Amino acid sequence: MFIKRVSIIQNINIIPEPVLLNLSSGEFILTEETIIFSDQEIFKLSNYLKNHLISATGFNLAVKSIKEKNTNGTTVNLKLNDRKDKLGFEGYSIEVSSKDINITAPYPAGIFYGIQTLRQLLPPEIENDVRVEGIEWRIPCLKSQDFPRFSWRGYMLDEARHFHGKEIVKKMLDLMALLKLNKFHWHLTDDQGWRIEIMKYPKLIEIGSKREETQVGGFFSKKRDGIPHSGYYTQEDIKEIINYAKDRFIQIIPEIDLPGHTRAVLASFPNLSCKGYPFRVSTHWGIHKDVLCVGKEEVFEFIQNLLKEIIDLFPSNIVHIGGDEVLKVRWRECPDCQLRIKKEGLESEKELQTYFTNRVLGFLSKHEQKIILWNDALKKNLEEKPICQYWLRGKKDILEYLKKSGELIMSNFKYTYLDHSYTFTPLKLAYKFEPIPKDLEKMYHKQILGLEAPLWSEYIPNIKRLEWQTFPRLIAFAEIGWTPKIKKNFNSFQERLNKFLKRFDIIGINYANSRDIKTNVFKRLFKVFTLFKEQRGGI
Ligand code: ACM
Ligand code: ZN
């Protein structure tokens, strides 16, 4: 039988690039006799590894407690140690000799990331879900120590504009795990759809999860496709996905966008608006005038009941409450909102949003929740210290917030928005992204928790388009989030990426190819034009 001998150097192309990796001579060969040993507490991870190896190799590896270790054969050992200071919550070390592979870490998360590295040390064919004949499963001998640069390495998926569903979300969680990403921000509500079952308010699903049709033909188009769109997650679905993510060391952060981006709520409950007239779930994109009324007390009652269910459902104890792009026109015209402004001694409708945010923050902190909001809602007189997710404008505000010991997640519009065309944000520009603002004094660096790449899905009608917009840019963000800044190198990244993408070919991912992702300076001159023109969906 022909055995493929893959060159050893060719096998080392790990993304994200590890902190330290020293190759030595020799190699480990995984066979069906190899035994996986592990500490009792991380037995689940041994089984995860075994299951990952079984399809492509056909090896049904034995999994045993490390206490019973007594073998002359080859072994993979998963062991917890106490090197907390050095490796932190997510760090690990891996040592490969011709006889043993040792993955050690102070916490299970580190062991999990060590397994992901091991996966990338094996030939890409390991990703097959059917047995691959004629290959030897060789791993070069090496020593590596590895830990992330940032604790927040996120991906955001908008399911309101297009509902993608459980299987697609699980596939994305699997890919996030391979890339050592650890936060899945789930944008579940917006003007065009409400996607999460709330027991107390079934109308949010009966009405809010369905729209009659969808805008097509670009951002300025008046055309609609005439096709109804709907979809939502039951609370049981949500629990299933939370557990799936937990097994991959990914925390899920639900976003309930308030008080703007709420047309699906107003379609279900028009009494929560300023005007009170009937609404349809929106069929077009852009920023909408009708938002929650801040003058009416029943709005706060609704929000508290709703958030109570969210808190009970999501164990992460962290809720994103949006706060972006809130138009103030309705508040200006609404007697209830104006009365609130007067009674509370507020100066303007802008302060009315701060009043709103403070009440929601107050409720959530009383329930011991961490809170995130977009930087639009970051105002001087906030009564709590939410985590601010930065996307556009307001640079001065966020720098001031850091001085007041606020924390930030960086999602800069120019670099990290995955829905942008590759003309607007080519791969090279994405890879250039640096989460720490320029000239920021060192004492504030640790308040930059990390980065997150959002995929807004107005123009993402299906999985093919979703994958195409997301990859390979999300792979670049994974490296920015993990690898030390000093090791960042686009040429090296591109070389490793070319090999890494063989894994994606095998898994079956419709990533954008090298022609699509190239920088084109001439085309970029027309960037604003192309930003809208190219966003047509379609694949
Ligand atoms: C945003 O892109 N509206 C946060
Ligand atoms: Zn009002």
C-alpha cells in the first residue's frame, strides 16, 4: 500500500501561531495501539479527543485513567498541573516525543486548546469524517508552550436578519473551537425578527419571528422578494446549544438589542411604542424610527420579565443589551417621553437614552449580571460599569472610559465587520487590526479584553454566503486574539493559511478564495460605493 510521507516541516502550520514552539528530531506515529491516558477530572476531554480521531483514522483508541498507566506502547497523556501563573486559565504545554504526547495545563480549557493544537499537528486528512486509507498519522517531535494574548476572542452572528438555525450554529462553534475562539455573541433580536422563545410573551414568536418578505437588490433598493422569512429557537434549543458550546469552552453571550432595533417587539406589542399604532415586522434594512417608548412604565415591566427569562436560561451571567443606533424622533414627539424628561429633570432625548440604560443596568446588576453595550450607549452619567463593545465613532469617549477603569471589547468597523465586502476589508487589512488603540498608555492595556468580529446578516441568506463572508477573515482575527503581537506576520500567516485551508476543504467550508480576498487599491478608492453595491447576497 502507498503510504504518504508528509514532510515534517510542512506539518507545522498552526493557526493561531503558538507563543513558543521548538522542533526536535524524530516523530510520533499514532496507531491503533496508542492509548489515551488522562486525569479523572478531564475524562470528557479524552473522549472528545478519541472521537475526533476515530473517523479519519479508524482507530478506536483506548481511554484510561492516568493512575493505571503501565504500558510500553505509544501514549497521549492529558494532565492537569499547577502552573497557573505561567499558563493562565487557557494556556497549555505540549511535548511530543517518539513515544508519548503530553498535554498539560492548569485548567481544562488549556487541555482543550492543547488538543486543538495536536489536531493541527496531524495531517489535514484527520478532518475527514470517513476513514482515510494509505496515510501514516505522523506528528513531529517538539515542545511548545502556549497561551492567549487576550481573554476575549469572539465571533458575533446576527440571526435576526436571517435565521440560520441550530446545525449551522453548531458548525460555527466547532470551527471556533479549532481556532481557539472562546466567545459566541448571539444577536437574537432586531427590527426584522425575534428569534428566542420567551414563555411569558409568546407573541414575540407568534408575530415577531415572522416577516412577510425581504429587501433585495442592495442597500438603497426598494425591491422586496415576496418570500416570507421566519425562524426561532425554543428554550430547549437554546439549552442544547449552550451545552454544545460549553463542551468546546465557548461562552455564549445573548444580545437583546434595546431600545432601538425593536420593530419585531413593536409588531408583537404596539403598546410599547410611542405612537401605539400597528406595526409589521420590518422587511427592509437600515435604522428605524420606531423604538421602545421610554415614557411608559409598562416598557420597563416588559424588559424586566424578558431579561429575567434570559438570565435564567443563559448560565454565562453576561447579557448584551445593544443600545446602538437609537433614533430620537419619536421620543421628541411623544407626550409620555416628554413627561419623563420633565419629571426626571433630563436635558434632552439623548439623556433619555441614558435614563433608559441606567434602569436596565440597575435591574441586571441587581441580578448579578455582567452587562455589555455598544459604544453608542456609553455616556458619562451611567450608574454602572458595563463592558463597552466599540464599533464606530466615539474614540474619545472610550479613551475616557478606560481612564475610569472601564473595560472594552474591540470590534472596529473598518477592520472586523465580516459582512463587509472583501474590497472594503481585504484579508491583509483584517490581519493588520490591532485591538489596543494607538498610543494608549500601558497601564490601560489590560482593560482591553480583546476583540470580536461581527457578522451582520442582512445579505447572508444561506450557509454558503455565511462561510464565504466569515472565512478566511475570522481565521486572521483568531490569530490576532491569541498570538503575541511581536509574532504577527502576514506573510507567515498567509503561508500557514494556505495549508490550513486544506482542512476547510475536507470539512467542506465555502471560504473566499485567494482571488477574492486580495487587496485592490484601485477598487478600494470606490469603497463606499462598493460597500453597498457588493452586499447583494446571492451565492
Ligand atoms: C452596529 O453595527 N450597529 C453595532
Ligand atoms: Zn414615548
